[in-house]
Amino acid sequence: MALVNENFLKLPGNYLFSDIAKKVNAFKVTHPKDKVINLGIGDVTRPLPKAACDAMHRAVDEMSKAETFRGYGPEQGYPFLTDAIIKHDYASRGISLEPNEIFINDGAKSDTGNIGDMLRHDNSVGVTDPIYPVYIDSNVMAGRAGVLENGKWSNIVYIPCTAENDFTPELPSRRIDILYLCFPNNPTGTTLTKDALKMWVNYALTNDVLILYDAAYERYIRDPDIPHSIYEIRGAKKVAIEFRSFSKTAGFTGIRCGYTVVPKELNEFTLTDAKVPLNQLWNRRQCTKFNGTSYIAQRGAEAVFTPEGAVQVQEQIDYYMTNAQILKNGLLSCGLNVFGGDNAPYIWMQTPNRTKSWKLFDRLLYETAIVGTPGVGFGPSGEGYFRFTAFGNRENTEEAVYRLKKWF
Ligand SMILES: *Cc1c(COP(=O)(O)O)cnc(C)c1O
């Protein structure tokens, strides 16, 4: 008899987005004439940049001939892509990384979820709250989260990011071993200043905390003073792993390609205080459990860094960020408290009169046929907030603003 990992049974029944999909489907069945506008799920809608498409076509052609066919590639990714990443994403910002500090993957969700393979089950975990649900749920599966009490896991330290503290997380009073940070943030769309990030890196250096830094939205940063990488902060290579993705950057949500940076200077410890370089552990983990990202996807990702690719990606980002401004200005003109949207494709709105997030969700769905995401779905501090995404098309975004203005 096989016994199951009972930690899975601790997870609350449904995934946020499947609950939303059920409600939306019920609405569509009962209101077939209403045009539903989805500003809920965080998926891109613009087609792939042409440079990436052309590169992937060429890669398919190579695969079709015996002389240029490729089978398994390096588990860590092809050097053509790691070299392009080092040059364009890091060296250009004064950060030096070596090729074997970069691990190409099939997207940031996989690695943010799998990274815990390297870490003991009894570390305590800190998250900013609200947050991308993968961080907590993957720790629940690993038995690291404790028990769920009043919407919070007993071994997770929730660090609130709300309008009250200007969405800037404050140092926790409880000890943590592992800290997840995501900036620009999903769901709040807010960022950290260099000084705020410096405070966290210094805290991690002083207290031996491992920072897991999710920078999936770094391309959306417009303010020149906001750090794109945690390694812009001195000492960060000793304490932080960084995750990035081509998904939101270049429309790769369906292609699948991202990468994880595990610096060689980063060590953690055994119970007997022996130092262990995480780069070696992660390499071992990947070689055992991962057989590399598709060659075709990696050629597509490489093309994102060509001069044409860079221009096309910038056009996509500008398109979404124009949507963000349209949404944000529309909501502000209704007198609502609205955050984010300046350096991220998410708009985070305080619900009017502190209505519960799910209640606002139902009302917006039934009274305006607009779908957003209830803030509480991202954690307890998200109650009383609502998320809109800028990933829709322009016409729908404008139509949504028109409907919302009438409604509010
Ligand atoms: C979308 C997203 C990712 C990227 O996911 P992929 O697996 O690369 O598509 C990572 N982190 C956050 C916070 C996200 O919103």
C-alpha cells in the first residue's frame, strides 16, 4: 500500500482561479448576452515578438535535418542563452555572473515551487502578504507550513504590505530562515526602492536568512531608481536566489522559458553547521529531476535579446503599461484608492467602503460583467482589495473603464 503525502490534504480545496472560473461560467450561462471582460487572470494576450517566432521557426527547421538535429540539451540550459542573459540582463547593470550560476528552466513557477527541494522541512518561512500563492502552497506540500488557523499557516510568517505601510514590508518580529520577496509585486503592482531592498539584504546577511527573489516583472519597471535585480544590492549574492521569466516579459506563457540565478557565493548550513553551496545542490537537483528546456523555446528566448527582439518586447510592455495607465486613471477619477500600475502590469484597488473582496467580485461580475481578482485570494492582508490586470486588449480595457466609471 502506498501512503500519500498527507501535506497535500492540508491545502484548502480549490485553487483561486478555478473558483473564479466557476463563478464566471455560471454567470455566462445565466447571462448569455452579456459581454464579459476578463481583467482577472494574469496571462498575457499579445502575440509573440516576431524575432522570437522567426528564431523558433529556424530552430524547428534545424530539428528536421539529421545534420542539425538536437536531442537532450544541457540540463542547465544552452550556453547561447545563458551568455545572452548574462550580457543583457546583468552585465548591463554592472552585475557580473558566471554561466554556471544561471539555470534555464521551463518558467519561474516550476523553480519557485521546486526550490524547497534543497531545504529542510523545518525551516521557518516568511512571505510578504498578499502574495503569489505558489510560494505558500509549495511549502504546504513540503510539510513546512504547519497548520492552517484562521486563514494563516502556523509556521509561515506573514509580513503585511498594505496601504497603511505604503506596501513596504517591515522587518518581522519572529525569526525566519527563508524569505520570499516578489518585486515588482504580484498582486499589488508595487515596487521596492533601493533603500528598502538594501534593508532586507542587510537583514538577511545579519540573520542568515535565505531570500528567494521573484523578479518576473522586472521588465515593467519604468522608474530608473528602482532596482531590477536583487544583485544590484551589495552582498546580495551571499543571501539571495533570483527567479526570472520570459513569460510576462516576452509573451512566453505558452512557450515556457525562464531562469534561476543561484550565485556560487551563496551557502546555507547543515544541522552541524557545515557550509553547503546551494549552487551545487541546485545543479544536482536539476540534473536528477529536470532534462532541460526545449531547444526551440531557448532559441526563441535568445532572440528576445537581439536588437529587433528588444524593440518588439518593449512595444508589448508599452502596450500593457498604457492599459495600466488607462485603468489606473479611470479608477482614480472615480475617487477610489488605487495602487500599483506604474512599474507593473497590476492595479491594486482598495474596495469602496472596505467591502469584502469576494462581495465586490460578485457585484462587479453581475452588475458590470467585469472579472477581477478578489484580493483576499492572495492572502489575509489582501482582504478589502481587488486586483485588475493590464494584460487585456486596449478595446476591452477602455470598455471596462467606461463600465466601471458608470458603476462606481
Ligand atoms: C507569472 C508569474 C511568474 C512566472 O510564471 P512562469 O512559470 O514563468 O510562466 C512568476 N512569478 C510570479 C509572481 C508571476 O506572477
